[in-house]
Amino acid sequence: KAGVTQTPRYLIKTRGQQVTLSCSPISGHRSVSWYQQTPGQGLQFLFEYFSETQRNKGNFPGRFSGRQFSNSRSEMNVSTLELGDSALYLCASTLGLAGGSGETQYFGPGTRLLVL
Amino acid sequence: AQSVTQLDSHVSVSEGTPVLLRCNYSSSYSPSLFWYVQHPNKGLQLLLKYTSAATLVKGINGFEAEFKKSETSFHLTKPSAHMSDAAEYFCVVSERARGTGFQKLVFGTGTRLLVSP
């Protein structure tokens, strides 16, 4: 089985622009979670999608949004980029809802976003 | 709310010596606990998980962790370090979101393991 794939792997944007990142989960997995990883804040949960619905949300501003398609692929969008949005964005897929008893999250390699 | 504390930001060992990465958790109910490893410029890989079965959990690459409820700890150990073990390690607890009841993962701040020849 193919693992979790994320595109693009690297991205450079300027302040004020918007960006869309894509995540394809493991075949058959229905949940996709997104995380932001920075040296200062560590790994922070952004949101989780399950069956095309946002099921869980972290403490990020509304500039961060996402969606999930019927094939479970997910996209996250960041509008009006700020310098502080520079980070590694990781997505993870789970068969069922993430964090459930016994559920394992499988992570993709991440998209490294640099905002200039 | 659940939380995780990784007691050491960096741990240095010599190849062939034991590894101990410490993790304490806070949870109001029986938690699920995980250890993940992240190699440079890579995503996270699951090492092992505890889900209220056996308290001693064996994972991949010779790692294991013991769940100690009385100490609220879930330390990661390995008898003999290998150079390829050099990476960042994250202790993770599942947290139930208020209101919705859905669970999400809460990550520790990570411990960087350095292995010298």
C-alpha cells in the first residue's frame, strides 16, 4: 500500500499571498489530520476531517482552512500569509477517527512552506 | 485537558549504550499513548502505542515503553543505541475534545537523541 503523500514538498511564498497544500491518505483511510510544526511551537494540531466533515479543530485563526473530498483526499489553505506561517505542514491519515483508542496516525513527509 | 511533558530536550548517548527518553502525561481518564520518531526532513513514524492492554509495550527497532499509571509516566527505552537511532522523538497522548467528544492527539515538545560513535 502506498503511504501518505503530500504535495508539493517545498513551497516559497511572499507575505499576503495564499497557499493550498494537498494530502492523499492511505487507501481506505477516511480521516485526515493536519499539523503545523515549527521550531518554536513544536507540533500543533490544525484540524481533522472525516468523511468530508471537519470533526476537530485546533487553535488557529480563520486564515487556516481545509476541506476533504469524497475520495478522502484533503487540502488545506492558508490565506494572507504571514512570516510566522513558515513551517513544516504535516498531514496524517487514520482508518477511523484520529486519536481513538488503538487508532494509529500515519504521517506524510510534510510540505515545507517558507514565507518571505 | 490532557498534556504531555518530555523531560529532556536533548539526550546524548554513545553507540551501544542504553537509551532512556522520559515522558510524563496528564490525563483525566485512561489514555492512549504513543511514541513517534522523526528523522531529519522526514515525516513522523510510529514506534509504539499503549491502549490499555499490556503495560510493557514493544515497538519497532528494539524500542519499548512501560506505562506506569502510579507515576503517570511512559518512558521510552532501548537496550543498545545505534547510530541510526539519532532523531527526534515525540511522546503523544490522545485527548478528548470538549463538547464534541472527538479525540485528537497532543504532542510533547520532543527529545532530540544524539548518538556518538
